[in-house]
Amino acid sequence: MPADLAVIGLGHLGLPLAQAATAAGIDTIGYDTDSRPVSELAAGRPPVDGSLTPSEIRRMLSSGFRPTTNPAELGRVRTAVICAPTPPCAASRTLDLTAVTDAARALAARLRPHTTVLLESPVPPGTTEGVLRPILEEGSGLRAGRDFHLAYSPARLDPGNRAHDPAHTPKVIGGLTPACTESAAAFYGRLSDKVVRARGPREAETVKLLETNFRHVNIALVNEMAVLCNELGVDLWDVIRCAETKPFGFQAFRPGPGVGGHGVPVDTIGPHRPLRLVETASQINERMPQYVTQRCATLLNEHGKSVRGARVLLLGVTYKPDLADREGSPASEIAQRLMDMGAAVSYHDPYVPVWRVRDLPVPRADSLYETAAGADLTILLQHHRTYDLQGLAVKAQLLLDTRGATPVGAAHRL
């Protein structure tokens, strides 16, 4: 059955787009080579932690959304958006484009004239023209910019933020030709109340690079300030509170135990020189879990206890408050480091019923306050709204707040 839109990749990028398109009345299919997310969606269950709720998925299905693993469906759409994952390569610190190229090949074999092809996956600048275009042209025998439209639009997602949903978040687009840009603008204009035209695909791809690196660099700055302020005996959260009253030239970022989320910093782009500031920022942020465990050891020592044999309770193991998504959360590394030091680690998170570290289950605290009272150290890693931090500060023997969320003087802060 023909559809207006195919969303290729049903992960954290593709699902919100499919939801927005379905809500806008666009007949949408979701394609994935992995049968698991397709089966989960068909059953009304979210395949990705922290993505959509079961009620949102049921609403999509009742509105006509169809998840599928059948690639033949890709040849029956007017618009195809590739939302495949591009995980970082640990060795080279570049992005793995395998899923994007696989999606492109599946689409190319069935690409029809006049189709609009869009890429939303985070990619290095030049990917749309240098990687995606040749695959699509060779596999279809069609010419990009003449027989079909090709453009890039960086995904802009803030999971859980209802104020900045797709409809209220401007979409940047860069087409291979002016006609490609306008075709992309016509599509995204149905989803967003504002469309911003970049000069071309490379500029649009670099927008994503800048936005992601901007976040990581600024988090690194406040993380480094957190270490310095602890040494100086300065309350960094009070410093930030005062600094953000400046109406120009400052944007508040806050420190934490590490940087989570799906957007990874990119400091190396092909043969080009590395982005040294981003490289340094990554190193600073990657050291934060180690710094947290060092603070734990110091605090325990100051209270006459050793990490070895200490009972440590971790509060909040997701990367973002009030969501179940654990992508990139520093909690696992912190737990591993504490375990290596001999601590007995348990956790509590209202959104994570089961948690494993090194393929071993971590004990979950059923009674939060009772476990906090019995723990030698409680560490707030994520500030979920369900946590009564004032009450926890009273109950806990020793509380380390890595988010600056507790009342002043109620806990030790990062």
C-alpha cells in the first residue's frame, strides 16, 4: 500500500519524526532491518528507552502508522528520511556510517523518480554528497538533483521537552540544488512552524556538528570549574546562579558526573585537522566519572570509612531526568569504578526496574529511604522529580550531590 513517507530507522531519531509526521496527517511507514523494534511497535510497546510512551505508540498505530521490515515498501513513497544510527568508533573517534550506507542501499534499489530523499543522521560534513549520493545514484540509475531530490536536515531532539517538540523547533535544511532545498522545505513545513534554509548540505551537516560540540565544550568548561571550585571551597552552583543573570554573552550550563545522551562530540573529520578544543573538552568530560569516585573515596575517608566494604547507593542511572533512556549515562562507569575499589553498590531509579553492570545485576533498592539510611554513602547522579531530596538529605548518612539539586548545606556537592 503506497504511503507519503518512509522513516528509515526506528530508533531515537526516527520514532519522534514518525510520530510528528503521523500527527500531522502524513501517511507514514517506519522501516527497519531489525525485526525487534518493528515487532515492539506493532505490539504497541516502545522499542527504545525514553522514546515514546505506549499510549503515544497506540495513537500512532490508530492513525495509520505502519512499522515494517519489508524493503519493497520503500519503493512506494514520495519522501524517504534516513534516521539510521551513527555510533562513534572508539578507536578513531569518528562516526560509524555503516547503518546509513545500508539504509541507502536498501532505498536505492527501489528509488523512484521525483522522490525526495532526506538524511537526518548525525554525519561528518560532506556525507550527503560524498557518501549518500553515489550510493543512491549507482543503485537506482537516477541522478540526484535531476531525477530525485536530495537534502540534509540535522535532527534536533530534546527528549522529554514538551516545549520544544518538532512542531516548535525550527528545521534547518540544505539541498543539493535549490529545487532540492525547496522540496525538503515543503515536507518539513508540514511538521515545523519554521524552516531555515542553509546554503547546501555541507552547511546543514556542519550545523549539527557545531550544535553538538557547543554543548560538550560548555559542559566541559563547567565540569572543569567544578573541580577548581571544590579545591577553592567555592559554591559553583551559586556562581552559575549569579552569572546567568547577565542578559548578554552568557548561557548557563551545569556540571555533572559525565555527559550522557545520543549526540557525541566529533573532533576528527576525515583527513582534516582535529578540533583541538573539542578534543580537550571530551577528555575533561570523560574524566568526570573518575573524579566522582575520587570524591567518594575522599568523603568516606573524611568520615572514618574506607571505600572497600562501603555500602554505596546510586540514585538515578539514566542520562536525563524523568526519562528511562540510559544512553551514555556515566552511572555504569561510576558503578564499575566503585566495585573495583571494593564497594557494595546498589541503585534506585523509578524508570529503571532492572540494571546490569558488566552483565551482572545490580541490587535495586525497594525502600529508598531505608536503603539510604543504611548506606555509608548515597550519590545523586540524576535528579528525577520524584526524589524528595530534602527528605533524602535527612535520612542519608552521607550524601554526594553531583547535580547541585539539594538545598544549600544539605549535602556535599560536586
